[in-house]
Amino acid sequence: MPYFDAASSAPLHPVARQALQASLDEGWADPARLYREGRRARLLLDAAREAAADAVGCRPDELVFTPSGTRAIHTGISGALAGRRRVGSHLVVSAVEHSAVLHAAEGRPVTEVPVDRWGAVSPGVFGQALREDTALACLQSANHEVGTEQPVAEVAEACRAAGVPLLVDAAQSLGWGPVAGDWSLLTASAHKWGGPAGVGLLAVRKGVRFASQHPADERESGRAPGFENIPAIVAAAASLRAVRDGAREEARRLRALVDRIRASVPELVPDVEVVGDPVRRLPHLVTFSCLYVDGETVLHELDRAGFSVSSGSSCTSSTLTPSHVLRAMGVLSEGNVRVSLPPGTQEADVDRFLEILPGVIADVRGRLGAPVSPGASAGSASLVVDALGRRCPVPVIELAKVIGDVEVGGTVTVLADDEAARLDIPAWCEMRDQEYVGESPVERGTAYVVRRRT
């Protein structure tokens, strides 16, 4: 059964499995002890640190291992802010950062830098957000939901000129290559490149002011207290080296498969928007959103067909709010599907996915009563659609059903209380060449006004 969710967690790499099994026999002792077993464990830990530092592009004494990528982010942000507390506590982040960054920033003065429709920040706009009291800036190397690569080198240059350290979340990209630019701190997570879960990396360049907020501990430079999981660390470093050795060829191969998906899905499935930068992107990831479908049902049907994919749709989450990434990009969120291919994915698996996808989408649309095509008749000058209490994608489906019942120049007002409608109705208008007039609050919800153009 094809697994297409490597961006969440990649399957354990064979090298990681071998290294893990071997180091279970050799790396169980305390590396802080001077007896033979301790020295052997220390050698394994030091070798893993050197290998990981070489892949990151930093000195071994600048890198520590943490219990997860999330812990690396939280430790990096809290330590950098504490180290620069005399400067201030202001943070600058992109609007599409991983939730781990946004959660760590809660309760602090934060400026979120907007992104374009592809999901990328402008280095100039990012630089303008830096202030005299800015203690830290954060920017992911590549987005975890749509794959867009960020201009890290240019942003790092702006941060350097302003005297502000830049923390880069490299979780999605480190397995494909080092992060360019003069960054100050970098974090990553081993399970994203095929290492075992429970190992994160935190690199802090020499000269960066940093004050760990953990209780004092002699391990990992005091930045990640607790006994190191040496077998998992060794496996993480070994798998990182292994995937990087074959990264160029595998990236070329997977990019070709992703290009096929990007080109084929809009041809095979009507009313689809492929999101994310078509050029500056991760080689293995593609995301698209489908009008008139329930994202959760699509994922379940694909799972039944043997494909494991992910989604940023509001109807797949307990909060019923659209992904903050898709919201920041201003793209369609309903029926969102993220495909992220692990190394070794075969062309036949992609062929099969493209074969079954149109039927899955058509079946879900049929169950929801979605229109096959917009109506062509002309009728009243305005209509009101009451979709209050109805969830994504029903408000957009109801809009599509009646848009042809108003004359050209007439309006349809959709009443909805589903948060996703605020994003999906304007996105629908752009996709179907209709005019989005605007929104206004009403009792129990919001009124969205659309004017028929064609």
C-alpha cells in the first residue's frame, strides 16, 4: 500500500534500522562515565554529532541532540530570547511557520510577515518587520504543507544587517541538502528524513547569545538535559548521511513524479487548484485543493483505496478552521490533499494514484450534491443562500448551484458561520471568474456577497 505522507513522518530508512540495532548493543552505557562501556558510548555519540554537524554545515560543538524537533524549536526560541532579553522580546516570524514556532511565540510581541499566493515571504518585507527591540527572527527553510522553499539566504542577510539572529526550521529540507545563508540557529527532526522518531537537532552558531531555560545539566551543553538516547541518535545521524548521499538523484526522480501529479490532476479532475510554488519547492511534495468536496471523506476514501495522504482542510481537523498556511496564502482550503512521496516511491504507485483519484473526487462530489457545471440561465438580480450551521464545503456548493440563476451583474449573498467560507468563497470566485464583492457580519454568522460576471 503506497504511503504518500513522508512530510509527516518518513518510513524508517534501512540504514537507520541497521544502525539502531547495532548501537543497542554498544551505546547503552552512560557516555559521561570513564569506564570502558561509557567510553564506547561516548565515541558513538561524538561520531554521530560530527556526522550530523557535517550535514548541517556547522561545528560539532555547535550542535546538540534534543528529544524531538518540536523541543529543538522551543529550546532554540526560548534560549535565544533569553540571551537577548536586554534588546527586547519582539519576534518576527512568517505567517506560514510550523505550529511549533507559533505556539512558542504565544504571549510575546510578534510580527507575522505575510506571504504571497505561492506561500513565500518577500525578503524586503521581512527585513522591514525587524525593529530595534527584535530579539529573534524565525523562518522555515521550506513549508511543510505546500513545499514552497523560502528565500532563507536573502532573509538571513537582512537579519545580519539588522543585528538580529535568524532561527531556521529545516525539518522538511535538511534531508535534501544543507540550508544556504548565514543563519544563526537551526532546528530539524530525524523522523522527517527516515531516522527514528524522538531525535531532534538544534544548532546554535558561536557568537549567538543564548541562555538555556532548562534547569542546569551537564549533558548536551546544558541545552537538552537528560540521558541521551544514543542508539536513536546514532541511527538518526547514519540515516541523514545515507539520504544525503543519494539526495541529488532521488530528488531528480521524485521531482519528475511530482511534476506528473501537478500537471495531471487539473486535467483529470475539474475545479482543482494546485497550490505552492511550481519551481522553488521541495522535490517530493505537491498539494492541491478540490472544490465541492469534504476533505476528510476524500482522505478516508483514498485510504480505503490504499493511499495514505494528508490534508490542511478544515473539515479534517477538530477545530473546523482551515490551515493557517492555506489561510495566509489566500488559496482554496476545501478538499485539500497533500501528497509527499518518500524515497523509493515507484512510478507505478503514482500511476495508480492518478487512476483512482478522479473517481474518488467524483463520488464524494456526488454524495454532497455538488453541481457538475455552473448554470447558464439568467434570472433574478439577487439571491440569498442560507448556509448557516452547514460546514465546508456546503456553503460553496450552494453558491455554485445558484450562481447561474441570477442575471449577469446580479449578486448572490451566502450566509455562513463556517470559518472556512471566509477563505473558500473568494478562492471559488477567482477560480470561476466571478467577482467577490465582500463580507459583512450578520446575526449568527457572516454574509458573503458574490457578483456574477459570466
